[in-house]
Amino acid sequence: MKEHKGMRPQDVVILLKIIALGDKKWFLKDLATQLNISNSEVSESLHRSVIGGLIESDKKTIKRKKLLEFLVYGVRHVFPAVEGRLARGMPTAFSASVLSEEFVVENPYIWPAKGFSTKGISIAPLYHTVPQACENDTLLYDLLALTDALRMGAKSDVLIKLLSQRMGIS
């Protein structure tokens, strides 16, 4: 068994993708294909998440409340979102549709990505394939955009409520 060296940003993406899949049956290769992450990296990620206490040992059942707690209180310290240069890309954080009515920002925040026309302040996604993975997965997009707002240091009741709802936590 590999030595555990802590969580990686893609671990959050993979866990949120599993939540976005809902009750759909999935295999490791499905996650890898849909997120454009190698099978071995998905496997190692799930192993790290078991050790981190964010998924059950079956590697299918997310510990949603623990993951929410990590996102609300830890993600900004472990994987902070740092504002970058102006670029074109996919809106995220406060600029994504899930939050755009709740928060007003002067300049949009975006994940830099080809094929998107929104110009704004770039924020590196948790994993470089996130914009492509979110193109056809609205729930994953919402979850990651909300997570980005937390990565930027926001912590409002509205934000936590929206994230809880989308994670299926009552």
C-alpha cells in the first residue's frame, strides 16, 4: 500500500463528481473518462480520501457532512484560490450562475480555458481539466464554483446553504 502524503486538489474534484453522479452506477474508469484524469490517479485519489475520512472504505459512499466541513473550514487553507491575470474562460466562484445573483463582483472570476468567451480575473481550477469536465455537468459545475468561492475566503450562510443543498445534505 502506498504511503499517504496528504490530499491533492483533484481529490476534491473526484469526490464532488461522485456526488454529482447521484444514484447512477459508476466505475473508476467512468470517473477517469468524465474528468479526464488517469485511472491510476483516480484510484490513488480514492485511497487518499479513505485515509482522510472523506469517503467510506467501499470507495463509493461519500461522507458528505465531513466533506462539507472540509470545504467550509479547510479548503481555502489547503488549496487557496489566488487571483491571476485577466484571461478568457469559464465563469467560476461569484461569477458562476449559481452565485451571480447573490454576490456582485466588479470583474468576473474565470477558470482560464479555450473555447469560452467570458473575460475576467483568472483563478486556477482545482485540476486543469475542470472546465471541460463541467461543460456537460451542471451539478459538478455548481459544486466546484461554490467551492471556489470558499477557496477565495468567502463564508456566508447563503454560500454554505447552496453548497449543502447541492451536496444532498439536509
